[in-house]
Amino acid sequence: MISGKQRAYLRKMGHDLRPVMQIGKEGLSDTVITAIDEVLEKRELVKFSILENAGLDAREVCDELAKRLFAEPVQAIGGKFIIYRRSGNEKNRKIELPRR
């Protein structure tokens, strides 16, 4: 669990990120979750967008995805959301969170 200070730090970092994936009508299929898991392992902080015609709520998708991938929901606004998970591979670790 990350602190409010750490979440604010990650929100600031994620502000200028471009969404790397779009989630459509199919929602969180096993294939999509596997792809997101791989992206999280390499990037740690990832922004996603939900297509308008998908009819999905960004907060609900963000929370469900974070739960299934043992990640932290950082922010969900409109049709975009950001999640964070520290990489298990030392060479992929790019983000050093501030102390709590």
C-alpha cells in the first residue's frame, strides 16, 4: 500500500504520460490482462484509456485491474486511469518513491 504522498508523486509523474493501451467493449479479458501485466513489469507506471463506446467506468476498471495484478491504483479521471506496480526485475526499476 502506498501513502498519499507517494500517490501524489506518481500522479505528478503520470500527468504527461500518454496512454499505452485502450480498453474497449470486451473489457478486461485474460489476453488484455496478460498484456497489461507485461507492460507494468517493464514500465511500472502506466496510463490507460477506455474507449467511449465501451460503456465502462474508469474507476471500476482501475480498481479491478489493480486488484487482479497486485498493483496500486493511482488516479482515474474521465476515461483515463493510471496504475503502478514496482517491477520484480531490478533492471526494470525506474521509479524511486519518496519515503512515507
